[in-house]
Amino acid sequence: MKTPTILQTTLLTLSLTLSTTPSGVKADWFFEAGPFHRGNVKISVDGGARAEDAGTNAATPGVRGGMPSSGVPALNDDGGSGFRSFDNGFVGPSGWVWAQEAGLTQHYGYETADQYDAGADTLSFTKTLTGTGGTATRTSTRVNNLGPSGWNDTKRTNGTGLIGTLGYRFGDTDPNRPREDGEEREHELSLLFRFGWLEGLGANFRNRPAHRQEVVRQTQTHATTGSATHRYTYDTLGNPFFPTAPYAMTDPEGVGPLIADTPQSIDLISRTDSPSQSSSRTTLSRATGFVDLDLDVRAFTFQLGPRWMWRPESAVSLFLQPAVTMNLIDASAHRTETFRDDNGRKIASWHDREDEQSWRWGGGIQFGAQVALSENWYLNGSGGYEWVRTTDLQVGPDRIHIDISGYQLELALGRSF
């Protein structure tokens, strides 16, 4: 079973009214048409941010780059014969040919007693080398949201359109009362069906900031210094009369106790890396997501109600006109959000579009005056208020509230039949 349309229901109501009118009642039809204006219409938006919903950042947070390579120098020593200078002494080749051939030397010196180990028949030295590694740049990036995301705004707008009225005027209910020629009815009651079209109720919202971010970049340049200490151990050949520290034979051909002229072992005993920060720089930048929202709204209104008219003069009448309404609201919204940094670079953008039609009940009241132009033609002017239930439209993350309620001004040309 199909649901009757509003027009079908209205025509049925008028037909029933005519069919149930008492036989003594005089009735007239009339039609009116003209422009009307709806003012103080309210459009409000509870907006969101696509950039936040998508988790879009103006930069990639985290750390890039690394630390510099080690500054510890390499020890380039093959352990062969040669002059070696140590932290606490020296060992050089002997000036005697026979000693060189035998791998012995008396050309050495040491500084402290703990370098000589009589039980092990060894003499040890330490050698420390220092060096500098390379430099490296390390950048740490942090992204912060500045305040809550989203936006809100409200606009008041006006609309204009055309409205037509089909009316049925009831006459006197006393058929036996004689009426003199030219006598006018002082009070009249009519039933009206009205159809109107209203355009221009939309609004535009431009460059509304919806999402803000701050990017903090900290760039550091590091360098590394390092050191390595090695122990050189020489064989003292079991000499029971080894000289006590401090001892030094600086003459390669001088006479003195012998030791091996090459180390029996070279051991790493310590190493250190000392990173140091040579420079640091912090930069700040911002990015903002801006929203453009275009909203186009039109309405079709169907009204049904009575009109009570009082005629104080023959050419001028006053009327009161309440009505219940059914409104078809046709709305379309186009939303664009663009996320850009301070330099105008576009990071991301989103586009949303939504079209929606919805029916909303309402009601209104008009006060007006009617001026007769001829026997059948007249002119109406009225003003009042129309209340319509609010409708909502969702486009992307934005929720739009459309309230087409507002004051209403009408001007209409009418004709009786």
C-alpha cells in the first residue's frame, strides 16, 4: 500500500470540506502567488580535522643520523727490532753488531721498580696512543599538536523564493438572512493549501583552521676522541744483577746489562672512547590544516491551515494565518581540507562531498493586510515567523546543523473565482 503524498492528502481534505459544507453556505475559491523572504536562518558547524583522523604529521618523528666512528687509534707495530719510546722508558737496538745478531740490547731505560718482575725475568713498558674519530650529525624530530583539533562556526543567512496559495473561502452560514446590495461580509474564514520554493539558504566557510602542529628539530654534531694503552714485555734473560729503577743506558755502544731487543708480547690493557658534542641547533616550524566548506541549501514547503479575516473597510482587510508545514530540505555540501607548512608546502589534502534530502515538520503564523484592486483582484502583504525542525548533515568529519526557521515576509497577488 502506497503512502499518500502531501498534495494528495490536501486535495482529499479540500474535497471532503466541500462535500460536507452545509447547503446554505456560500463558498469561493481563490488563488494567490508572489515572492517571499525568509530571514535569520541559522547554519552552524561542529567541524573536525581529517589530518588528525588520518594521523598525518607535518614531519616524520624520530632520530636520523648516528654517532661518529671510534677515535681509538690503531697500533701499527709488528713487534720487530727498532727504537721504541714508551710512557715510562725506551728500548733501542744495540750499537754492537754481535748483540744485534743475537737479538740483544743494552740500550734501554725504565723509570719505576714495578716495571721489573724478577720472578718472571721480565721488564715491561706502557705505550699510550690518542686519536680523533670522524664527526657525525644526529637529528631528533618531535611533532606536537597545538591545542585541540576541529573548528566551530555559525552564520546567519537569508533566502528568497516564490509561494503559491490555493484557498477556499467559506461564506455566511445563515441562508435566510437577506443581504442588501453591496453588503460585505465583515468576517471570513478560509482554508489554505500553500506550496513554496525557497532558495539561497546556504553559507560558505573559508580558511577555517582545523588542525595545528609544531615540528621541533634538534640537530647535533658530535666528534669522538679515543686512547689505547698497550703493555710491552721484554725478557731480562734471568740476570740476577739487574739494575734498579730508575735506570737508563742512552749510549747504544755503552756497557750495561742485556735484555732482548724485541718484545715477547704486546698486550692491550685499556681503551677509552670520549664522544663530545661540538654543536647543537634547534629549529621550530608549524603546519596548519585549513578547511573550506561550501553549503548549498534549498527548501520546498507545503502548508495547510486556516485564515481568519476581518474587514474593517470595504477595500482593506486584516488577516491572521496560522499553518502547519511539511518541509523538504535539499542540502549539498563540499568540503576541502589542505594541510600545509609555514612555507606553503602542501603535506596532504582531502575532499568530501555529501548530498542529502530530509523532511521536517514545522509551523508558522502570519499577520497581514489585503487590499482590493478590483472586484476579483487583490494584493496581500504579510509578515510572521516560521519554525522548522533542525536537520543535520554530515560531510567528512564536519557535522552541519541547518535551521531554516526565521521571520518571513510575503507579497502576493490574488484572484477570486
